[in-house]
Amino acid sequence: MHLEMFLGLGIPFLGTMLGAAVVFFLKKGVPPLVEKFMLGFAAGVMIAASVFSLLLPAMEEVERLHQSSWLVTSVGFLLGIFFLLVLDEVIPHMHVDSDQEEGIHTSWKKTTKLFFAMTLHNIPEGMSLGIVFAGLYSANTALTIEGALALSMGIAIQNFPEGAVLSLPLHSQGMSRMKSFLLGTASGIVEPIGAFLTILFSAVLQPILPWLLAFAAGAMVYVCVEELIPQSQHGKHSNIATIAFAIGFACMMILDTALG
């Protein structure tokens, strides 16, 4: 179990690191068509992960406990949406290709706000990993190690474009390639840290595991609907983003059903 947990928490961070490393190979940033594809693909992976790796296991666990599955999953899902909405309104951040500051007004540099925007995206993913692996410590859950690793790999896949989408704009703002890479990589550190802290409190969280799974799904869907999908559909090449979304959804669905 410990090896699987180490892999499960480390693989997504590796995905972010590899994506951030793109800054060493591209001089002019990501071409718009490629960026649209990456955004659409990431959104597809996250939506599929929310459904197959979080919501469905939450429903199975609720039914095993003989509780109302529709109540637990729907309320948990909505609470996850609301939680990210509050963070989005409070944490100062700024998105790529935008000069509009969101959250509480600060005098922070644009590069700092870009960093916090991507870190905000990674919060629900870290929560999801931690909740799933925490659930594995109980033999009486519907979760499996194969399903947990499928979620981990799915998050790693969508972390790759996120790492690139952050490190490249940071470099275009005048930051060195190495510093852009380090900040792009650091934006993903919240995932393993958040997941590990969740696992530490697994005994306390176990009774409300179905609620937490649905909560994490809502948080991930919020990021997709609020940021990834609108960015992928803005301007040219929106059809590419739509196709990429379908491919990302299908890849995560296959990964989860094949392993889970």
C-alpha cells in the first residue's frame, strides 16, 4: 500500500514538472492551436475523473452504508462547487491572456497572480487524491487501488498542459527559463501536500468519505466550467478544443474502467 500511495501522490506532481519543463524547448510559447487542444484535453480528463473516479465511487459507498445516495452526492457536489467559488473570490490571482485581477485586490506582481491561479486549479486535485487514498485504508469501501492509480494518472495527464501553460507565460513576462520552470513545478506541490495531509486524517474522515468524494468532484468540475472550458472556447480553434475535450474524457474513462 505504501508504494502505491507514494506513486499515486508523486505521479501527478511529475506530470506538472514535465509540463513546466516545456519552457526549455519552446522559444515563442505554445501555439494557439496547441494551447486550445491542451485546455480542452485537460477539461475532458478532469470531468471524466470527477464522474468515474469520484462521483460513482461515492454513490457505491453510500449505497453500501444504506444511505440516500442522491442526497449525499448532490449536496457534497454542490458544497465542492461553493468551496471553490469562495476561494476564487478570495485568493488574489490572474489567468493567462488576461489583465483582469480576480479575488481580493493586492499589489502583487502579475507573475505571482498567475502562479496562484494555477495553484488554485490544483487544490481540488490534491483533495481528490488524498480522499481516495484515505478511503483505501478502510477495507470496507467501494474504492480500489487500481481506481486510485487511474485517478492519479489521469490527473498527471492533465497536469502536463497546466505546467506548460504556466511556465511559458511566466517566461514571456521576462522571467528566466529556470525560474519559470521552478515556479511552474511549484504550482503543483499543493497536490501531494494536500493529499498527504488528508491521508493523515483518514481515520477521522472515514465516516464522511462519500461526502468528501462528491465534494472533490464538485471542486474539480468548478475549475473546468469556470476556467478551462471558457478559455478553450474563446477565439479561434474552438472546435479543436471540443475535439480535445472528447479525447481527454474518453482517455480518462478508458483508464479508469480498465484499471478500476
